[in-house]
Amino acid sequence: MDNLFNLFVRSIFIDNMIFAYFLGMCSYLAVSKTVKTSVGLGIAVTFVLLVTAPVNWLVDYYLLKPGALAWLSKDLADLDLSYLSFMIFIAVIAAIVQLVEMVVEKFSPSLYNALGIFLPLIAVNCAILGVALFVQEREYTTISEVTVYAVGSGIGWFLAIVTLAAIREKITYSNIPKPLRGLGISFIITGLMAIAFMSFMGIKI
Amino acid sequence: MREQKKAKEKEPMFSAKVLKLLKNPLNLENPVTVQVLGICSALAVTVQMKPAIVMALSVTVVTAFSNLIISALRNTIPSRIRIIVQLVVVAALVIIVDQLLKAYVYDVSKKLSVFVGLIITNCILMGRLEAYAMANKPWPSFVDGIGNGIGYGLILVIVAFFRELFGSGKFIGIPVIPKGFYEIGYVDNGLMILPPMALITIGIIIWVQRSRTKELQEK
């Protein structure tokens, strides 16, 4: 239990998707103009991560890992399909995003309207595939670990995009040098925020 | 392939238009600093020159060939499932690149870790496929892919150059800062190796580029 909580805190603050790995930067910079839209996108990303990461882990664990097919028959025990993982992961993510979109549209039109345009974009958000690949690389062994890590990463991403949006709303009226306006200053703000987040390094609970 | 040959016969292989496709992404339409594409993986691999160069090459190859393939198939892909088709083509190419890297430069491939896989979701690819390859002939698309790959690589190499030089005093792994400097008290700036400085370096590159080319400035 302690281990899981530690992983959760780590994935939010220390291994933050944006500040430590720069994953999902494209939509992070493009959609962070207002707080409202960025909250929507943040929730959508967290939700999709919560669904896709465990599914991808299951696929990896029972189908792709070296020797993973041993449960099927003994002849397949030395088969290694891990080179297929990129393609399978992205297919799973694209399919699940489509599914989530349809389900949300059916059962909660208001949420669908709020997230609408962002949902299809999430399929190509690096953070989603990134989490799937990190899970594979770090060889997490239980599904609860994977879920906790995925949710933590999602919340970390949410936190980052909402903070940046809030700062960008504030600086609209500041007198920034012309060439630095827009994209340039967003990068530098993100950099400074990342330095601030580094103070969490080494925290262990 | 046949279609590509026809296109070649109609206009010279390196007409002014094609050359422009190669040149524009370097400055005016740079994928990283102007189109804001592909930043996701651009920053994490720039601690040293070597991984940055390998990454830039991989992205260039994948972008060029996926542009070529999608452009050749563009009339047969139903538009409703085009994203899936694009992802499958890109994923297949990335798998090939990943296997090649693992076979020939294993240490670099270990350093790049998940970021090779993340080429799939690199926005440069999807962006160029959607914006260019779906509407143009294979040969210009191929060149467009190469141009954008180089534009991306350029930023990667510049960032990696400064981070490696100031962060560890090296250039492609060779120490370049003279020993005498360290003796009189020069210290490598450890902050440059950490992630935040990659962001700030790119911010500064954008600043320099936009002060030089006024039309890129935002209001």
C-alpha cells in the first residue's frame, strides 16, 4: 500500500509527464490559452490514461512479452512478440479513444460537448503512448501499480496544463518583448515551473 | 512507384518549388519553433549530441517514408479511417527504425528509451501527413518529409549543442573546454543537463529567431 502511494506521489510530482519527460507537449502548448478548456483536456487525458494503460499492460503481459504466450500452449513459450508492441499499443489506444468518445456521447452529452474536439486528438497525444511504453520499460508487475501510475501521470499532466493556462491568462496584459510573445514565453514559463517542480525531487513517503 | 516516375518526368526533380519544400522548414516554417509540432520528443533527447543526431535521423527517415507511402495511397484511403491507416503505416516504419537502432547502435537506443516509440505520436508526422501528404504527389511529399525532418533535427542539434557544451563541457562526447579553465575555477553547469533547461533553451531559440524574422511575431 505504501509502495502504491509512493508511486502515486512520484508520478504526479517527480516524474511529471510534462516537466520531466516533455510528453504531450503539443496539446499542452496549443490548448493552454484558457483555464476552462485546459481543465476539459486535462480530465479527458487522465480518463483515457486510466482506461488505456491497464489494457495495454494486460495485452503486453499476456500476449507480447517474451514467453508471455506460455499460458496458451507450451510450444509458444519461447515466442517474443515485443517488437509488435508499438503497433498494438497505438491500435489499442486509437480504438479505446473511439470507444470512449461514443460512450461519452451516448451517456453524457454535456461532457461530450465540453470535451468534444479534444477526445479524438488524445489518440495522438504522446503522454498516452508514453505511459504505455514506460509501463513496459519499467516492468511493473501488478495491475494496481499500472493503474496508480497511469492515474498519477494523468493528474500530473492535468496540474501542469491548468497551471500554465492560469499563468497565461494572467500575463495577457504584461509587457513582454515582442519576439517572445506567445510561444516563446510559454516555453520559458514551463521551464521555470519545471525548476520549481524539481524541488519535489527525492521526496519519499 | 510508377506514379512517382510520372511525376518526375513532368517537372524537373529539383524544381524551385521542390527546393522550397526543402528550405522552408529550416526557418520560416520550422516544425518545432513555428508550427509547434513534435516538441514532445524533441526535448528529452537533447542532453547530448549523439542521441540527438540519431533521433533527428530517425525522425527524418520516418517522416519522409511515411509521407511517401501515404501520398502514394492517398486516393485509395477512405477519409473516415485515414487516421488509423496513417498510424499503422507510421507504426510499421517506427518498428523497423527501432529494430535497426537496437541492432547497430544499442547504447544510443537504450538512451533514447521510449522516445523512439514515441515517434509514432510525434505531431510532425501526423501534421505533415494531414497537411501535405494527403493532398500532394509522392515526390514532393517525400521532399517535404525530408525538409521537415531536417528542420526538426536542426533545432534538436542546436539545443543539444548548448546543453552538452555548458552541461558537461563536451562536444559529441569529446571534452572541448580546456583543462586550464577548470583549474581556475570554471564549473560545468549541472542545471543544463536537467530537463527544465531544454525548455528554456528552446524559448531562447524562438526569441532569437523571431527577433530576426519579424513576420513570425505574435500579437
